[in-house]
Amino acid sequence: MSPTYLLTWNPRRISWEDTDLPDALRFTERGKRWKGSWSCGITKKIRPGDRVFLMKLGKEPRGIVASGWVVKPEGYKPVRKGSAVYEDSHWDPKRRGKMALYVDIDFDVALDPAEVLPWRTLRSDVDSQMNWAPENSGVTVGEKVARRLEKAWSQHVAQRRKLRKLSEAEGGAGFGNWEENRRVEEKALKVVERHYKSKDWHVVDVSKQKRGYDLVCRRGGAEEHVEVKGVSGRRVQFLITRNELNTWKRDGEYVVAVVTDVFNRARIHTLRGRKGRERLEMKPAVYIARLRKKR
């Protein structure tokens, strides 16, 4: 078995968008690989062909988010003979002018940050003694632990892909990965905002204020509070939170604007008031489960 190493990623220090992970996610989801690079701390012994796992640290969810195989660097001289490690400018803007050690990786799997193999599972099912939250990248994973990690990772990835296929069968109703959902929602918001502005409404984006809706639209004496839902497929099917539903019930100006086929023809479906809710069949999608108190 190839030597295995644990690399780390902390979103507090470098954002998702500033790494190779978004591209790795898009390519590996289609069964392709993506070549990127990652800092390996102070480790210089990593060689081409070694196995690496990327651990997401910081806020929950924490866990393994990607995996790949180390490849020979192109355009860089390794720090020592036989090594795959090379020096380049430090990835942290605060350490500009300094150097860091990197390895090039052929990513075979990348998940979105919400779908990691949880660190609790790593501790319970893989190894309870392993430090799954090291301060630096490049930690060696022993062979026995690496075998158990490969098994847990492959099972987790298979489960995520199965859920994704079920989601696609449901018509792309917002049950995809975090990155895709974000793109769908952002596109849908722009479509609805453009639609209202084209009809001479004054539009204010309040999506960050947790009001239970995304836009406040005013024209003359009229006002509408618009919750935007984006769907990549053509079926009007979406997730709605308890806060959004309660706001809809008590707010007479509430409108749900569902944008279907968001990246193609982008059709807007509007639902207003009780009549709008009565047009929907609502099914529970998520439950909160807690242990009952002992009597």
C-alpha cells in the first residue's frame, strides 16, 4: 500500500473559492480527475504515487473533504531527490514574501464542505488515537489506519453519490451539493430581481437579514416580500424552512417566486397567500432527532 498522508484545510485561513477544491469538485463529480496543488506543511518526504487525504478543520462540519494521488511536479524542482515536494510563494497573503512547501495532487474525489466524512466517524470507525485535527499538513497515516480510512472513505463517497442520483431523479429540487445549490440560488435571485426591475419595481436585497424572504419590492403604494427558490430542473419542487413557512402564513405581502430550469429558459412561478400554499403538496424532508430524557 502506498504511503498515506493527511493534509489540512481551514476555511478561516483560506476560503473555498481561493483553493483548487471547486474545480476538483466539478470534475470528480463527472468521473474525471483534477490536478491541483496543496501545502504539505514542513514535510519533505512525500513522493510521487503517495496517497493523500484532505481534512477540513475549523467550524463544523469537520472531516475528510477530498482525496488524491501525489504526482511529480511540473516546472518546479523538488526539494530533494525522489521527493514530490517543492517550494513556491506562500499561500497566505499575510505571509507575502515567504515560501511554503507544496505537492501537486491528482484529485480523484472532492466533496462540498457540507458533505465531509465526519471527524467523529473517523474517531469511532477508523482510529480513536489518530490526531484528526493536526496543526500542520503532511501528517503520516499508518498503514493499518490508512486501510480503514480508505474503506470508510469509499463507503461515504458511494453513499453521497447514491443520494445525489436520487436527488437528480427528483428533478433537481435543491437537493444537490452545496456548491451547485449556491450557484442555483444566486442565479435565481438575479432572474427574479431583473424581472421585478423590468416592471418598474424598486428592489432591495435583504437575503442576508434572515427575515424569511430575499427581496423587498415596492412600486407606488404596493409592496411585496419575495422569497426566491431556484430549481435546476423543470419541476416546481423546492425546500422551504419553518421560518419561511411561518412568515408566509402571517405576512400578507409574502410571495414565493420559484425559478425552474434556472440555467436555461428560467421560468418564474409565483405563489401568493393561502391559495399559493394550497397549490403545494408539502412533505417533511428533515427531522431533528434527540435522545429522550430518562424517566
